[in-house]
Amino acid sequence: MAEAQTILVSAISFFEIAQKARLGKWPQMAAYVDRLPALLASQRGVATSLEVADCLMAGMMDWPHRDPFDRFLAASALRRRIPIVSADATFDAAVARIW
């Protein structure tokens, strides 16, 4: 990531972070939720939209993983022909993964 010119972050990631903060599953993040877009921009990041085609692909992917957030992320990466950055090896069955 240090060598990347641009770091793309899916809009669905912001939803998942905000939801976990709201539900108390990630209390440390609650103080940062409102500042996430600015923090992303300060670190060469760009938020990518979740498009209709991403949603359709996520729903139709032949991948047994059921987590909707992960399916959106995998479909978005596949459609854009980019790897996903994640520690979760579950993605290996669907998309190229870094980390």
C-alpha cells in the first residue's frame, strides 16, 4: 500500500465501520466515524461508490461466503480488476488478496 498511487476504499466499508461503532462492536472507532472521509483523503485514499453492477455481481457470485459486506467488497474488486487488501483469507476463494 505504501507504493500505491491511490488507495481505493469501498463506500460499503464506511457503512460497516459506522454500524460496528453504533452497535458498540468497535467502540474505539466511534470518535473517528465523522472524520473518516477526511482521514481517507489525507492518506491518498479515494472512496469508491457501490454501483448497481457491484450489487448484482455480489448477489450472483458463485461463492459460498454469506457475509453481505464481504460479497460487496469482493464483487467491487473483481469488477474493477484490483486486489483487495484484507487479513481475511476467506477472500482468497473469490479475488486476489494482499496481506
